[in-house]
Amino acid sequence: MPREWNPDAPRKVVELSDYDRGSLDDLLYLARRGYLGSNEVAQSVYAYHEDSVDATYSATLKFWMPRATTRIVDMGLRFALLPFRSYSKAAAAGGQATVTSGASSAADTAAVAAGTSGAGGTGATAPGGGVDAPTGLTISRSSTGKLLYDPFDGAVGDNWTVPYGTAAIEAGELSLQASGDSFFAGVTSKATYSGSLVLGGWVTVTAGRVDVMWHYVSNYYRIQIPVTGAAGTTYLHRGGAQLDSEALTATPGVQYAFKIIYNAATGAISVYWGGTLILSATDAAPLTSGQIYLRGYHATANTAHIHYDNIAVSTANTITVSGLPTGWDATCGGVSATEVGGVATLDMAGVALPQTTLQVRDASDAVKVTYTSASDVWGGDVLAVSDASNTITVTGLPDGWDATCGGVTAHEVNGTATLDMEGVAFPQSTLQVRDASDAVKATFTSADDIWGGNVFAASWEHTHTGPSHEHSVPSHVHLMPHTHAVDIADHEHAAVYGIYEATTATGVTVTINGTDRTAALGGGAGFTADQDWLDINRTGWLTFGVADANCLNTIILTSTQLGRIRAQVDGLVMRTLKP
């Protein structure tokens, strides 16, 4: 299943995985081993990337999990640590190349460029542009929709009581088994939940039927899903009254994601199974509160056996992000939403919650700021983007010069101008540097991307020209070290090409979907040698594709010094075919 790996043989750069269907040999192998379930297909996942790295710049692998992914059979990371290469000795030594404009006769030409993090605009009077600019942005959460998250890494009694059968924690999952001549096994939540909610998690049936109830008191809502491997019918009830039904085939031993979205104001109910909408209805007299009841049922006493995991309850199905400039968007769990009036609203229907990472992107899809909280991004969360600071700093200014932005001006002090932007709306688009006579010497322009917290540096050069003339100097001797200026006529040099090598990447950390997994992979504080296969098929590390949406996963490799990394991810996943 893993593709051939040769760390010394460069490949084309594949920034996102070009996954394909598994080969016939793979499918036969999976079928013999019992991996293939009904209505499933195997797909390989692959991504390759090579990049220069240091403590600031990383090699990033991005790969999609195919839609309706049910499980991972095999998934590994491999990388080679290589020396940094450059056509420039200065760059190979860790230096930086600069681009300046040609100076006119007896005139100064200034260039203003941003600092060295994030993504920004260009110095208008410094042709070549492409400078990096710190965004000066932060993202914070003002409120969360989280009500309950139980990954069952504690005790059953932490959140649940047991009215029927036996309940135990097995391998990080809730195991329910019927006993005492009962047809049922189940747990009810200790907490009572009111109003709208989103209830989801994972379920695996050994024997029996899935019963999930909410707002359970004397009345309740309930979904019934038979898991027999044969065609059956799933139901949505309010008490004994049927609200909806749908044909469904579910297989014992297969882990399925389920999600229930309930709006207490309208009575609207949507039920997702494996990321696909299977049931929906509207109750004219919505129930307002009650417990959650997770249950298994079998027609034969003492037979029901079912596992639940990662039970999540939140107040809503949408995530709101405010403070976005025109054309920006927010993305989470494979769902994206463009701002309307500065606010992006992500509809997380069909996406398993909680998620770990939410990103804000500009109109060109460049990531501007990331919110990361392990298994803690929820429907109902409210986030806001703002500037990290209220000041903008411009360094490298001559005596008497100033900087101006958004109607605010600051004169240099010891070569640095600090603009206090209190009361000025962010973002701005233009910053100018002026000399002592208020003549504009340089302009930095970046549409809607100048923020509090930005740091800029100004530099300049000048030349003098005049009429042709000669100096007559009598014969003499200088008794001191000296140099002579030499006039050389216009001419050309043929280019001489060469590759220079510097240090090799080392101390490499591995961050998967926003979480540092270096130590867990056996790398301690950082890997110092090539890795032929690191198993990344770990619970909670990768995000599955759901419904009709692929899901983006990101691995970031960072070195403690200048170097280069060649990295590859490949593996095999199972996904459910569309019915």
C-alpha cells in the first residue's frame, strides 16, 4: 500500500494529495482480511512536498481525506533531512537578498518594506516587491457553544447514570451490554439540557439497534437505527409518534459518525449518519428540555452490545467569525464561508464536532490568522478577528522624517516612528514615509492589510551626477593605504551559475492539524535523522472526510536551523460510496 520512498530522488511538488482509488490487488487484500464493508471502497491518499526550512519557515504537507471516509487502514509520514541549497553564497550563509530601485540624478529614492512574518503587500517604490508583512492580527473566542464533550477517558459516572444493563469504559469507548434478562442497555446524562442543541458522536454496534434520545423526560425525541448488515429502516420519533423514516443499511463492527441538529424554536430536526442526511422533520410542538439517553436494543434478551465514543453536545450548528475585511473568509472542518458585512457564518451540518482548527483567509485564500484549540472548536462558538496592537512601528528613518497612516502622523525618535492608531479603523491600505519637508519618500500599499502591530523598515540610497570634467593631479606618492576609483566602460558579463550548500535541517518538529506530535512519534524534542515511516494513524490526529466534502489535513515540519526537508505522506483509507 505505501508508495515507493527514495529520499534522494526528487519528485514533483504535490501541494494537495492526488488520491486515487486503490488497486485491484489492494482491494483483494482488504477483502480477504475483512476490511471491506458493504458499500465501501478503498482509496489511497498521497502528498509530497520539498521546501527550505529554518526556525521560522516550515515545510507544509496538505492532503485531503476523501469524502465519507469511515476509517484509516494505513497512514504514514516519511521525510529526509537535507542541506539548504542556493544559487547565492550570501543566501546559503543565511543572508538576505534586497531589491532597490535605481536612483535618479542627485535624488534620494526610499523603499519601505514590512517585517518578516505573515503575508502582506509591496513597497511601491521598490520594484520587485513580494515582501513579507506581519499581519498584526489576533483571533479570540468570546463565547463557546460547548455543553458536553465526553471522549470516555474517565469514568462512566462522571457524566452518566446506568438505568439498564452494564456500562464500562473499554479502550477509550463506552461499552453498553444488556444483562439481567433485559432487551436494553443504556446510560442517561446526569445533566438536563434545554432549548436547541447539536448532539453527535461515534457508534459501533456488535449486536442490536442504535437508540439515541434527547429532551428525555416523560416525552422524548428518538432515532432508531438497525445495524444488521442487511437493508432496514431507520426512524425518527417523538415519543410513540413517527416523524420520519428512511431505508438504511448499516454493518455491525463498523464505526459510524452520527449527528442530530435540533432547533427548539422551530421544531426542525436533522439527523446525519456517516456524514449524510438521513432523517428530517419539523415538530409543531417542540420539546424544550430533558436528558440525553444513549441506548442499545436487541429483540433477544441479554444480547444488545453497542459502543459509543466522543459524545459531543453544543448549543448550535454554526460558527460565527466577525471583524473580517471585504472578501475574506473563515474555514473549519472543510467548511468555508465568505464574510457578509464583516461576519462569516459557517454551517457545520454533517461535520463532526468538535474540531481543532479554524483559519481566516484573505480574498486570495492566503491564511492570515489561525485559531487552534485541541478538540475544542464547537458549533455555537463566536470568534472575532482584531489587530494585535494599537501601534504601527517604522524603523530606519533619518533625522526629521516621519511616517503617516490613516490620518495619524508620528515623527522619528532615534530613527523610529511609532504611530498610535487609537480611534482609527483597521485595516488600512497605505502607509507613507516623508522627509523633513513633508515630501513623500516611500509608500507601502497593501489593500485592507495594514494592521496595528505591524513593523516596517525604511531604507534608501542616492547617487550624484554632473557635467563631464577632469582632475589634473601632479605626479606624487601617497605614503598610506589607499584605493583608486576606476572608470569602466559599459560592458556585459556572462552569467556564472553555481549551487551552494549550507547547513542541514535538524531538530525537526512535526505538527499535525495544529498539535505538536513530535514526542508522541518518538522524536523527543525534535528529529535529527531521516524517518522512513512514522505511523500517524492515531486516534484524533487526522480529520476524516464527511458526506460530500473532502477534509483538509495539514502537517508542518520545522527545523531548528537552516536546511531543507523532503517529505511524503501516503496511506490507505476506506470510504462509503454514495447510495
